[in-house]
Amino acid sequence: MLRKMSLAAWLMAMWGIAPAMAERTPSPPNAEAYIIWPADGTVIQGGKFWVRMGLRNMGVCPKGVKLPNVGHHHLLVDTDLPPLGEPIPSDRNHLHFGAGETEARLELPPGKHTLQMLLGDSDHVPHDPPVYSKKISIIVR
Ligand SMILES: [Cu+2]
């Protein structure tokens, strides 16, 4: 009896951690995310601007949609890529576009800033291999 219970407890523990160990959503090898605008080094007057996000060989879908070769955009502002095996954080440095937006209105204070795109799957986890853009720098005046 004791042995049976511990087996059940073990199984429950395994199920409990299974989602964290789930396989990541595959991306096609030719997938490419890129920032259409602004270009690297752009000087922006006033701090309010649109970011236009491009994606090749995959489709943009709202969060929660489980289809092959789709995802939604995330914009990393003034930060590096997060850990790629878990959901992308959601804060002022990690912006989610869960409605499937491909353009984002940003407002940043004067100074140098970095922008990088990272695609997430239906659960906000980066694909395997991850699809992210080059990191660019802009200057707000
Ligand atoms: Cu997301």
C-alpha cells in the first residue's frame, strides 16, 4: 500500500513538471524575424514612434492559436534575449503583441535604446530554433 501510494505521488509529480519540460514548438529552418523600421542607428526626435515588425516563412497569429509555423511578436526593449525554454516575461522590457499586431507604438525617453524582436508560440515560449531579429540601437532626442 505504501509502495502504491508513493508510486502515485511520483506519477503526480512527473505530471506536474511535465508542462515545463514540454517540447518547444518547432519553427521552419528558414524563418526570419526582422525589424522593418526603425533601421539600426536611427535618431528619433521626440521619443514617440512606430516599430514595424516583419516575419518571413512563418505566419503571425494571436496568442493561444496552436497551428504549425505561426507565432506572435514580442519586442525586447533595452534588454537581452530571455531564457529561451520558458515563457517570455511580460514587463516594460518585454512587450507582447498577443493580438497578432505587426506594428507597435512606442514612447521612450531620450537616450540610446535597443530593440529586438522575438517570436513566441501560443504559450509565449520561443520556438525551437528560436526566431528573433538582429538587435538594433536607436537614439531618442
Ligand atoms: Cu506573448
